[in-house]
Amino acid sequence: MILYDYCRSSAAYRVRIALNLKQLSYQQQSVNLLESTHTGTEHQQRNAQKLVPVLSDQGVHLSQSLAICEYLDEAYPDSFQLVSGSAVERANIRAFAQAIACEVHPLNNLRVLKYLVTQLGADEEQKMQWYQHWINTTFSALEEQLSQRSNSSTFCFSEQPGLAEICLVPQIFNARRFQVDMQAYPLLSAIDQQCQELTSFAKAHPTLQPDS
């Protein structure tokens, strides 16, 4: 199993956490986004979108972090389950994860920020305002959602982490990089802290990757 990733890619960060939680062995191969390695022919053959991550397993290349996480649960059902619980509970977990991976992250990833600067002429302050606006919009909603839980679980929805935390932790890492005030989100911050104390999350941190 080979993971083609980049240390600060939120999507790749998610998959590293997922693989660690499921205790699956994998090799890493860096695809450096800052050096535009992902735009080359070699990587395009793995993923026509020229994005990371790509997981190579059992002779196939898989892309899109959430799809990869679903694949890992289905292909390796005997290991830790990333999405578990009743049908309603699983739906809530997926909705939380998708609010990050499908709503805020696409607006703030590297290629969008580059387009704002190079094509639309945004300066550094305007880029930061853009980033922080969309983070705050989503984090405010997620913080409110967690405050309305019927229980006060250690993690988002239970006493063990899963797909929700897999998406949340990388997004908080990026939020801090872009100077978002996380004091406004005590519940999200507390869950992030709990996750950072787990080996599966700690080992996936961007600063510990080969290309960091």
C-alpha cells in the first residue's frame, strides 16, 4: 500500500490519520505541491485531477480522501471502523466530515488561494480575510452543532474518534496556520487536543512527515 501525499495537504493528512487508526501498514511517496510535482505526467496517470492524496492498493489507484476512508472501512472491515453506530449516527458523522471536506476546504485549498492572488489580484490581507471568513462560517456552525449534543462525549459523537475527527484535526491545523482565533471554538479545540494525544493522530502531523 502506497500513499502519494504532501505533508501540509489537509486531504492527505486525513488519510494518514485514517490509515493509522486502522493500523494499516503503508509507504509514503511525497508529491510536493509547492514544487508543482502534482501537475506532472507521472502523477496525472495516478489521478487525472492532479491532486493528492492517491492511495495505491491491490493494483488500483484511489483518489479523494473521503472516498479513500470509505474504501478502507469496506476493504478492511476487521480493523478499526472510521464510521460506526446506528444509521442516524453514521449520517451525522458523515455530515460533520463533509461540512469540512466538501464545504470549507475546497474554498481554501492551495490552488484556490493561488488563483485569488495570481488571477484576481488579491493581496495578502485579502487572502487572509477570505480564508478566515470561510473557516469561521463553518466552525461556528460545527461548534453550535456540538453544543446541542445530548451527551458530552470525549470526541465529536462518541468516546472514540473517527471520520469526523479525521476531517476536523487537519482543518484546525490549517486554521491556526492562517491565524484563525480558535478561542471562539472551545468544543472543537478540546476535541482537537484529545486527538493530538493519540498516537494515530500525532504520527500523521505534517511536521513529522518525510517532506516536511
